[in-house]
Amino acid sequence: MKVALLYPPPWKIPEDGAAERYGVDGPPPEYKSGDLDADFYQIPYGLLQLGAEAMRAGHQVKVLNLSSFTWPKVEEILDVLDADVYGLSCWTANRRGVAIVSTAIKMRQPDARVVIGGPHATPFAKEMLAHHGAIDAVSTGESDITFLEILDAVAANKPLSGIAGTIARDGDAIVVGAKRPSVKDLDDLAPVHAYFDTHIMMTSRGCPWACTFCGAETSWGRGFRSHSNDFVLDELARSVERLPVKMIQIKDDTFTTNKKRVLELCRSIRERKLSFFWSCDTRVDLLSEELLREMRLAGCQRLSLGVESGSQRILDAIDKKFTPDEIIASTELAKKVGIKVRYYMMLGNRGETAETFRETLAFLDRARPHEYVFSCLSVYPGTRDFSEAERAGWLDREVYFKETFQELKTPFDASDEDAALMNEWFSKNSGLRPFHKPTVEEYRSVLELLGDYHAAHMDLSGALLEQGDLDGAEYHVRRALELGYPCPGLGLNALAVIASKRRDYETMKDLFMKAAKTDPQHYALIRNVNAARAWFKEGGPDKGLELTLEARHDFQLLERTVQPTLPGPLPADFATWSEPLKAEPAPHYVKTPDIEGSKRDLGSRGKLKVVS
């Protein structure tokens, strides 16, 4: 069976940027560059999981990330792909693209089966089928087993209707299959990293909490399940061996739900001598000093916390079940061991007023995370916000099919005046905002607490370099490298920067060459090498020109835009089914943006009163 798993673009993206070229199928009239969060372009992990399941079952599989492809390029791909089954990942942001691509597939291959799934499709399964005749079935919730049964049905020329976990078309009827229970033992699933090279990893599913804006329960079901630590360790070992950049993003909804599990996992990472850096997302009330220390020593560099607000009234209203004091306490514990803390904040939640917004800004001044990023409330199908807005009569689900917006960003109940105030602030403060910058003294305290730990040495070296202490900075970089720093290219890059400040340009060149041979994948290194080459070409040493180099070593993923993790170029033979897809590296390197998060502000709720 030939299976194509696609992550479609949000709409028909024009090659020349002319928004009007595709009319209602093109970008929304109000769309501006930056409205889509950078994370949108990262392949959904669930699509990789389905690919691994299908490959393990013996099917031929192509997983294509088309999230930034222009429409002419998408059409070229669909002209030659020729799969038996197409599986499309549907999110609110690309719901229109899913419908458009589904129609384009059926125009070319009327007999191919088009199946969609994902967090937008699951709560809107019946509506998706009713509105889009090209879609044959929706696989709801967890699709691991359901999708394999769909493939078996297609291979046997049987109808898709009636398969547990599906809502499928049967002639003019829409048939709801039996509810599919969640996967009990996640270790039964195919190991994603045995089939795909990706810096994304999930070690668990679900979240025991139920924040009003979140749809995790709709996708995963109630509760929390995790892979065994042995399974996770094997996946980590595969990933670390194959990834050019030894950095991994653990994208569990709430990684430290089971603190004992994470403690044991971190200790096992060290016992197995797996050397890499990682980040994770979790809640402030699921941390302790012991846990954070073990996480740091196992390579955790960044901790992202869903804080949302600094106002207790808003935290209570959205059912976060923690306090601002708990947020600050956990932040201080993470700082103590040198883990960078990122806050995810929100504007426009239920109960939000100008007063609660000012409370949040004052709270940030007290809490002082290393960085924070605000987003405006998006009302997603499958959330409590959606259900309650629909019951209240100010939201009709049909707007998701009739309107062209990217996501439904709207204040839940804020006044127009308060929403305007928040939007004015947001327009000047969107994206990732750096905040707390540790001092040399703070980094010395971290090193003393952790012992002779390579990453703590690198952090201290960076602070010393910024102060102009070149000898101290060099000592700590060299010590980090001696201790097995997982990203030696960044260490050698830092030494090259130190050499440049001493005007020892021959040593600088030697260090850059060594770094490029040892560990050439890092953005800071590539940028510096290019800057130095241009400087020499212009006669920099003789003319006394300034050479600006960067010694950063923070958790900054560098990914070539390689398929399918990111929407990079496809090889010439991508449609050949005899071999698995071997994506070509992009002709240049990219890094995850310094400015992250959507720039799209809160729209007017008044436009949504469409219920008669």
C-alpha cells in the first residue's frame, strides 16, 4: 500500500506574495508576515508516529511537510505523487489548506482515499465531512491503531465506514464508528526515531489538568500515560546518534507530571552517558529542587512554563490551579540550577480586564523569567472555551468554515476598550522577549552547586567574556570541552571569539577550521565564519575594520530545513515508491527564530455574533 502523509499549508500560498491571486483560497485579507507562529511549520509529531506505524506494518510511506510550500509547488507534487491513501494533519491554522489539498487530490485521483485527523478535525469530524466532499473519513483522537485498520480496509477494498475511531462517508450518509479506546501501553507503538531523524520527541500523552483554552483532552482523552523509561532511553540514544545538532525538544504536554519517572529517567541518561541538551514544557507546581537539579545534570537547558497570567483572578478563571507565588518559587528553583525559564503568557482570557493585565505586567517584574512570550487567546474547537462560547450564543461553529481567519483570536469577554489597550501593548511587545540576564556571580553559584558540570562552565564563560575577562572565559570554555560538552563546535567558536578579541587572527582561523570539521552545524558558528571571511576579504586587519562575532551557546536549535521535520526541498525522486524518502538538505542553514510566537492580535468579538 502506498501511503502519503501530508502536512498541508494553511491556504494557497502565492509564489509572488500577491494575496489576492487566489481569492478566498488565498491568505486572509488581514494576514501579515509573522501571524503564523514559527512552531506552525514544524511537522506534527503524530504524523511521524503514523508514518512509523505504517512503515512497521510493511507499507510504503512518504511523509511530506508542505506547510510553507507555494500552491504551484503543491500542485506539482500532487501531479506525480500517486498514493493509494492520503493522510492529512488538520489544525485550526491549516484547516482551509487541508480542504483545498483534499479537493486537489480527488481531482487527480478520484479512487484514492483521503483521511484527515488532528486536533481540529477530531471535534469537527462531522462538519468536515459535510462541508468537504473530497474527504472520505476523519480519524478522531489517537489514530495509531485506527489508521492501520483504515489501510487494511483499503487494501481489502472494503468501506471505511464503521471502523472504530472514525467518522466516515458511506454514500450520502455519514457513519460514526464506535469509540476507540486510548492506547494503554505506549511502548506498543512503533519507535518514531527508528524511522525518522527529528529533534522532536514525545515521551507521554495527555494532561490530568483541564485549562479552559486547551484541547489536549479532546485529542488524547482524560489522564496521563507515558512510555517506559527504557523505551524513552532507546529513542534518545537513536536520536542523539543520528542528529547533527545534539539538542532535542521534548514536546509532552506536561513532561514532569510523574516526578518520580522523570527523576529516574534523568539519572538513567547520565548512567548511559547520553550526551545532549534538551528542553521541555511543564507546570510550575510539578517541580522540586531535587528534580530540577537532576534535569539540569541530564542536559536540560530550557524549561517552558505555561504561566498565562500573573493575576490570581485569571488563573482561577482558566482553571490553572496554581498561584503567582508558586510560579515565582519554581522559577527561582530553576534559576538556582541554571535552567533557563521561558514563560508562555496569554492575553484575552476569560475575566481579563485592564486591571488584570496590569497585574500580569507587575508580576513579570517580580518573577523575572529569562524570557517570555505572549500570545492572544485563540478559541479552538474541542476546548471548554469553545463549548461555553457556543452555549453563550456569541460563537457559531460555522465561522470556521465560512471565514478565512487563520485562528479565531478573540477576547473571551473583555470589553472593546480593554482589548484595544492590550492590543496596543501587544503590537509593541509581541514575540520572544528576553528578560532576566544572570550575572557572573549567579553563574558561579550554579557551578558551585552542580559541581564540575560542563554546561555550567560554558554559562560562566559567556558571562565572563561579556565582562571582558578573556582569561577567565577561556579557562571555563576549555574545562567544558574537557568534560565532554555535547556541542563542541560552540565551545571552539567561543574560543575563536576570544582569540579575535586578542587580535590573534591566526588562532581564530585555526579554531574556526577545527570547529567546522568537528561540529559544523551551529548557527552561531556558521554566522561567525561567514562574517570573518567577509572581513578578511575587505582587508579588515590592515584597515582596522571592526569584526563583530557572536559567542552564544544558549539552547538554540539549528535545523537545516530537512524534510519532514521542516518544509525543506524534496529530492528529485520524491515520488518514487521503491525507496523511502531521503530528503535533500537545504542549500543554506536556518535556525529557530529569535522572535517566536504569533504577532496576530485579538480580533473583535462583535463580528462573531452570527447566531440567529
